[in-house]
Amino acid sequence: MAEPDGPWVRPPSQPPRKPARQGVLLWLGLLAVAVLAFALLARLFPGQLTGANDWGEALRLFGLLALVSSGLVAARRIDLGATARIIAGWTGIFAIAFLAYAFREDLLAAVLKARTALIPAYGVAQSPRSMVVGRSEGDGFYVQGEIDGAPVRFMVDTGASDIVLSPADAQRAGLLSPATRFSAPSETAAGIAWGAPVTVRRLAVGPIRIRDVPAFINQAPMSASLLGMAFLKRLDSFEVRGDRLFLRGRG
């Protein structure tokens, strides 16, 4: 019996269209270009990938590229010009990501050096116990630190024997009170100065930490607190090289 004609007649089923073979070839070509670019970068910059974590990160980036570009496989129509631009763009992104990861330590060091040049008081930590401070405009070394958790701007003074806190810094750290007595004289270039002896429970300068260090609160106002030899002697070493002050704490 013949099927009736009309709008209810089902159209003959058609086999599903297969993805264009060009898409598969372009996708494989993109991955091949990425592998070649990776091999070229690894050859140009040897020693940048040294551990299992580095190679694992490189494989992760390669897998991400393969996943994002896998849409080429199912493409029905392919504009070769546009596709070439997309491939070039993703290859460039992959190369930039590889270089950024491989040279992450150098990039971080460059950023920190730039920050030191712009804001010398914020030193750059070189290790868990050492740091470098840039020379300020006034030809001195200033460093940002903490006293018992309160922020303090210090001037590092190798000619001073003690740690001398300004009244404002001591007040902010909770070391100055109405009962404070300025009974300790000290000789300075401007004459005799009077200070109050205190013990700082925790002194922090960058990654360097010192506990239970003696200090003096100056009676007169100061533009910045001083880090003298009482601090520097508690370090493993300190050295001035040109416009840089290197401080290394004890382990």
C-alpha cells in the first residue's frame, strides 16, 4: 500500500553529515605547530624546565590548547584564512604562556627591582632570611618595618649604636605611655638627647625577624626611627654595594 502524499509524510531519513576532513587535519596541524614551537623554545632557552612540576605544567598548557581548539574537528565549513589567523593566535598564546612560566622567577625579580627603584623603602626579599634595600633620594637607606605589629619607617644608620624610636612610632606600637620616663641621656650631633629604654618584643624588617631587642624612645620628635648597630649586630651580615644595602638575618 502506497503511503499518502501530504504534509504529514516524513521525509526520507538522511545519513548524518560527517565532519569535514579539513577540520581534523587543521586541528592536528595546530597541535603539531604547538609541539614544534615548544621544542624550539626549549632548545632556545635550555634549562628552564628542570623538574617534574615544570614538565607537568607544560603538558597541562598543551592539553588546554588541544581542548580549546578541538572545535575545528566538528567544523562543517572552514574559512582557511580565518582559521590560519586563529591558529597563529593560539600558537602565540601558547608560546607566551610557556615563556611566562619558564621565566617566572626572572619576571618576578624584574618587577621587584622596579618596585625598589620606585619605592626604595620597600626592600626586596632575596631569600627567607635576606633582603636588599635601595638608596633613597636623601642618600640614605630607609626601610619599612614593624614593631610589635605596628608599621614603622626606619632609617638604617651604621653610625648609631642603638635602635631609636620616634615618639609617634612608639605611640603607635603601644610602647609610649604617660608613665614613660626619659631618663637615659645619649650624645648626638645636635647635643644631648634624652630617651626612654624599652624592649621591643618583635622587630620585623622584610623577612628578617628579631625578638626581645632593646631600644630607646626618643623624647624629641623624629622624621624616622633609627636602626643602629644594636639591630645590625643581630644580623648574620650587612653590606653596602653601590646604591644597595644587603641585609642577611641569622638562621
